[in-house]
Amino acid sequence: MNINKKLYPTVLVLAALILLLALVSSATALATGQSTSPTITEIQITKNFSDCPAIYDNKIVWQDKRNGNWNIYMYDLSTKKETQITTNKFDQINPDIYGNKVVWQDERKGNWDIYMYDLSTKKETQITTNASNSERPDIYGDKIVWSDDRNGKGYDHDGGLSGNPDIYMYDLSTKKETRITTSRAAANPKISGDKIVWCDLRNGNWDIYMYDLSTKKETQITSSKSMQVDPEIYGNKIVWVDNEDGLNIHMYDLSTSKETQITHSGKVWEGTPIYGNKIVWQDKRNGFGDIYMYDLSTNQETQITTSKSASSPAIYDNKIVWADWKNSGYNEIYMATIGSSLPVADFSASPTSGKTPLNVKFTDTSTGSPTSWFWNFGDGSKSYLQNPVHKYSKAGIYTVNLTVKNAAGRNTVTKTDYIKVITKPVAAFSASPTSGKAPLTVAFTDKSTGTPTKWKWSFGDGTISREKNPEHQYSQEGNYKITLTVSNAAGGNTITKTNYIKVTTNTRPGIYSENK
């Protein structure tokens, strides 16, 4: 059987687009953030014909043809030990790994079936047993998804899908298989948590769909007339290749319902694996394939390879693996470790206000993988913890700054007047003028200490105000007693000034005096 490692919706689509892309002019360069370029440390994993790598933590799996047929191999970065997973004489391709579980599609029984190997128990399990072709497995936790053509004739559009695949899922914990789609036009499933994504030809062109296992709800993610293929998902972020304007990567954030175009080269040829805030892909902007990475947290694009012969990228944390034929006439597996880019400092705190003594929990939300932290809490105290708790013992308004650092450098953020620590206020005020002829307009000024949040003025003539600095007009002669009550979360305080305002008139004396 002829083995083609490319995702089959993409191969036919891309073949049809090669001539068109040759006519498309170069797109504008992707704007990058202010971060410095990360360091890239590359190592070679294999030295024989190997392809389609996948990575989880310190374990890399791939398909390997050193024995004449494709077998599945694994390399453990922590032990530097290589293990052959399959040994039969048929082809095993398209591996994926999660934890200690490795899955692949297997031809040993004449059709493609899905198999799983548990590294912890050294036990192999056949997942599918029907006579159809089950392909492109992906695994997350105990859940395995794949495309399966068991349901008879489906869609067959020009330049698109052949066969009749639907998406299926098998739960290793319950040993239950579930049919996810019924379109008979679904391919290339990926799973993250309870969400499964795939590309679907049910409407005549490739669209991206998602199924939520927790709600049992299917959602159409894309609906444009362009083709969207090769979906990947991590958390709430779905990415795919879109040919709306050349071939570029788009992303949809489920939490914000917002779609963003990530690349602008128009030459994305393969991939879109995503881990955390990092997306990787193969790009042919320079005429041949190289691996690129985009960091969503810094809006920075980085070229990972310069060999012009790299393909099939995958990513886990700061490790990227791919296949490359730069040193031979066939693909070998390589890995790059991405070093630190300049961090961007940020933090939050809770609570940000309250009465003394106030215990505040500070949470580092910096990006760029900082390795050290320096906090200045504004009251003379400091901390080197990532997420410290600090007690403010004195009332005041405090400015807090955080400096974060990694191998690439440091960055500082300052939040002015961020923490407000209060104590029971002490009422005080002044007024101007304090005497004069009626009608007399008096401006009252709060001079209380302790950061009050509420004010109540009594002007001695039966009227009140709750403004901080009110004005009041006296229309009758008299001597007036003024009372101010202030309060905040810590308590309240009152001050009274007797005969404070003296109002006179040219006519009758002493019509009104609260203090007589």
C-alpha cells in the first residue's frame, strides 16, 4: 500500500493550489512584538528514514522505516533510550502519544485499524476491529478519536474527500465507542479535554466543526466559502489552515468567540499544532519547507529551521519536533528546545483595599516564562516569591511593582496607588467664609484623615449633604452649628463645631440661631 504521510484533505487541496500560489505576491510581513528572539537549541533524534513525529513531555514517537516497513518507535529524552513499539511486518503509521499511551493506525489485518500501546504495562490493545479503514488517531487522556469509513458511501467532491469517513471516539476507561459525526464527510480529528475538532465537507467545502463531549453539542466554527483544513485544538483555542488569502493560519478563541488571522505569508503548507500559547507549522515562503512558531502571548513569530527541508512539526511545552531530510535523502527526526524570550511582567492582587491589618495575595501573571521575581510592596517590604502574601499594617495608599527575569533579560511593571489600606477615619473640616451677610454661600472642605468613603454634613439650619466638599447657602441671620460624620469600611467618626457659621443681616437681628 502506498503510504502518504500528509493529511489527506490537505494534500489534494494543496496540489490544486500550487499554481495559484505561484502567482500570489508576497504578503506583508507579520508584525512581531517587542520581545527578543528566543534561543533555539537543536538536536537530532534519529539517523534513519523516519517521519510524522509526535511528542508528549519527554517522550517522542514517530514512524520508522529502518526495517523495510513502517514501525512505531519512541525516544525518551530523560533516559536517552530508544524503544521499538511495533515489530510486525506490516505498516504502522501516524502515531500520537499522551502520557504513557501511544496510538497509531495499523495495516496488519489488511485494512487500517487503530491500536494502542501502554508504556507502563507494556500491553498492546486493538481499538478498532471492523473491516473498514480507521485512520488519523489522536489521543487525550483516556479518549482516542479517529476517522472511520465504516458507514457506506459518503461525499466525494473534486479535489476533496474520497471515501465516507465519520469521526469516532473510544474511551479507554469505560471501553465504550461513540460515533461523533453522521455527515460521512469528516476527517482529521483532534481532541483536547472534552472538545473534539475536525474538518468537514458536508456543505461542499471544508469547514471546521467542534463537538463538546460535556454538552453533547456540535458547533460549526467556520462558514466562509474558503477551505479550512488541518484543525488543532488546545484548551479554548482552535487553529486551522485557511485558503481565504493564500494559505494562512487562523485561530478561533471559544472563550471570546473571536477569530484571528495568525500568519500572513500565504504559504502555510502543513501543520498548526498548538500547545499553550505557541503554534507551529511548515511554511514555504522561502520556496521550500521550514518550521515556524508563533507565540500568542508576545505576538512574536520565530523561524525555527533554516534547512528548507523540514516538515511535520509537533510541539509540547518548549519542545518542537519535526522531520527533516537536510543531512540525507530521506527524513530524520529533529527536536528544538525553545529558550526564553524576554518576559513581560504583570500581576493581580486580592483584595486591593480594606482596613488594617490587610493581608493581600499577589498573583504573578507574567508571560515569557520568568524564572525569578522581585516584589516591592510600597511600604518598604519586599519578596522574591512568585505568588507572595503580604500584610499591610498601616493605613495608606501603596504603589506596587514587580520585576521578573529569565535568561533573556528582565521586565518591570508598576501599578500606582494600587493597594488602599484604610483605618477608622477622624473627621475634620474647614469652611470659607465662616461669617457674612445673608444670603451667605459657604464652601465646606473635608479635611478628615483615614480615607473616608462616605460623608454626612448637617449645616445647623435643618439641611444636610452627603457630598465630600459641599457648598451651602444660608438665607437667615444666625449662629450655626456644623456637624460632619465620616465613615469607611473600618468605622465612622463625627466632629461638631458650635457657632461656627455666623450670618448677619442689615434688618432684624437674630432671627435664627441653633445654638441659643
